[in-house]
Amino acid sequence: MTDRPIVVAGAGAIGCFVGGMLAASGRRVALLVRPRVKTEIERFGLRLTDFDGSETKLGAGQLALSEDPAIFHSAGIVLVTVKSADTADVADQIAQHAPEDAVIVSLQNGIGNIAVLRERLGGRRVLAGMVPFNVIAMGEGRFHRSTSGDIHVGEDAGKTAAALSVPGLTVRASGDITGVQWGKLIINLNNALSALSDMPLAAQLANRDWRRLFADQMAEGLAALKAAGIAPVSATPIPMNWTPALLRLPDMIFNAILGRTMKIDPEARSSMWQDLKQGRKTEIDYLQGAVIALAEQNHVEVPLMRRIVALIKETEAAGNGPPRLTPQQIRAVV
């Protein structure tokens, strides 16, 4: 199946970076893109930069670009990278155009997209995935990976993870992809704090007040998962249940540990920050919202998380971009 194209469904920042790295390694890649992104790549090509200083350039002719979902017609693998709210629509497009034996891989935030894809795609092979790193769309065809980590994809007999793993983009097979996804979701709870602060991730994590806020929100999430019998898998060598205590440590100790487990570009930002900056609806309902739903099912109180959801929704409605709140302002009514 690797001789057939890998089609990226909804190539935004993550999709362009992943698709570009695959194409740079000689894979046949097609991107289903919005008109703006298509025009940008046709004009500038793709320039993929990394937190480690490396750079990869591709001409527009090294990938197929289309706004038409008919591009799925010969796909061997479809990588779904759309926002969670668009999952049902893209699933219907895949069902209409992609071959029955195409493997569908979700590289999306949250944990509910797989159920939507499987429901709408019948008996097709659908695999969950997890992308641990952030990618920032810098304009003029440049997409910058700003944090470290390897992609994880559910283990399958067709060895799909191995087929997607190329130099500079490691993809690992996971036997517990649900635990991996929940682990990523718990870490992604910080996306909202990053968005509300209007601070780069590195600067935010260097501030103990912000880390304590993140730790308290994470503790709520871990309590909800424990009550539901879900064991999240950590993306770092540090066990997930230790992370809130780690976040609360003094700056010097925390920074020393973080530096050994994760690399963060000084200008790294969360995808939710990018959404607020560009006036788009965020994925708060698929991150904090998923944990709140789980907490309600298991009678766990999550007041801080509810407060953060309310603030994000207020900010979305105002349309003025990230509000630059302080930790104290976020905690105000909790």
C-alpha cells in the first residue's frame, strides 16, 4: 500500500508539516487543502523548520495539492488532521472517494474523533494516532515544529506506523493508543492556559504560578480519569501521576528536569493560542470538554476546568485575541 499516495485530509499546520516531511523522504503525498493554503504553497513551496535548527525545503511540485476531496481516489493511507468539529464532514468525503482498503489514521487532538470516523466509515481500517509536538504556521509556506516528541499510531497488522516513519519524523506503533491519547489530552489541558496568557509555552512553564495552575487543572483531570478507570500513558519518562507534583517544584529544579525530557522552542505557542489569534473557534469542547463530561459521569468536581472553559468561550465570543490574563485572574472565582 506504500506505493499509493498518502493523502493528508485537512492540511493545516500539522498536516503540512507531516505531509511535507513524508514527501521530503520520497513518499508520494497529496494534500487536501483550503484555497489559501494551496495558493501559499504554490507560490512559496514548503519550508519546514525545526526547534533544533534544521530546515527542509520542498517545491510545490513535490506534492499534489487539491481543494477537491476526489484526491482521495487512489489513497493508500489517509491522515486526518482536521479540527475535531470537522471530523464528521471529512469522514463523509473519505467514504465517498477513498478506496475501501485505504487505512485511515487520525492525527487529531482529543479522544472522540476515532468513534466518529469509525461510525461513518463502516468497516474500514481506522487507527488512532497522537502527535505530541506543536507546529506553528509562520506564513509564506513556512511551518515550524516548536516542541519535541514522536508520533504514536495504534498497532496494526499492516505496520502502518512503520510505513509512516521517515527521517526527521519518527512514528511509533502503540499497543495502548487510548492510554496514549488520554495522556496527551491531559497535557493538552495547558493549551487553554497558554492561550489565555498570551505567553510562549517556554516562558509560561518557567513561571511557577502558571505551573501551579496547570498542576491544579491536571490534578482535576487525573481524578476524573481515575474515577473512570482510565490509565493515561505519559509521553515522557515521567509517570503521569507524578507530573502535577513536578510542576509545583521550584523553578531551578523543574527547569533541569524539563530540559532532560522535552525540547521547547522559545517561541512555541499552543494551537489554541493560534485559534484565538486568528479569530477561530477553539477545540476547548474536545479537550477540557471531554474531561468535564467524564467527570460528570463519575461525580468528580472540576471547578477550575469549568472556569477555564468559560474564559475561553468568553474570549472566542469577544473576538479580540488572547486576553493576557494572569494566573490570579483565572483563579478568581474558583
